[in-house]
Amino acid sequence: MTAKNIKIHLPYGKVSAIGPGKADLLEAIAESGSISAAARQMGMSYKRAWDLVDTMNKSFREPLVHTATGGSHGGGAQMTEFGHEVLRCYREIELKSYQAVETELRTLTGLLAPRQ
């Protein structure tokens, strides 16, 4: 069991400002420097990844990701310092949440029916 067993979403109106998938996307963008490469790595379309980034950027008071338009040298994307802080805080919440319910989560998981 890991903190990934806990799924935390921060609501913002009718959308989730950040959740586990968006956090994973931010990490992939930070590693690859590209929304399209991050999307490929995660097995999602570029459009879906772009929409998730757009939602995050609009949900927070500052952008989490800056993008550069393509051209002869290509485009790219990078997380802002603010984005790194949001991601760090989100991952800390995940970890603390998991630690707070670890025993109960193990008990509850043990009560699940066997997978078929």
C-alpha cells in the first residue's frame, strides 16, 4: 500500500483543481518538458492533457505550467515555481492522509472479495 491508494481531489467550482492524475501529469511535464511527451507517457491524448493543464492553470491564482509555442526549435512546457510548490503540497497531503488511515485501509482492503 502506498499514498497512491488515497485519492485526494481539491474541488474548485465544478472541476477538480488538482487530483492524482493531474499531479502525475505535472510530474511528467516536469520530467519531459513537453505536454505532448507527458501525454504519451501517460497514455492520454494531447488534447486531454492540454485540457487538464488549462484547468489547473485557471484554477490556481498563478499558472502551474508555462508553455512555449512550437516553431523551428519546437515548443515546450515547464512547470513554474508556483507549480512545483502546488505539487509538493499536494503530494504531502497525499502522504499525510495515507499515514493517518494506513491501519484502517489495510483492514478494509483485507475485507475485499477476491478478484475474479
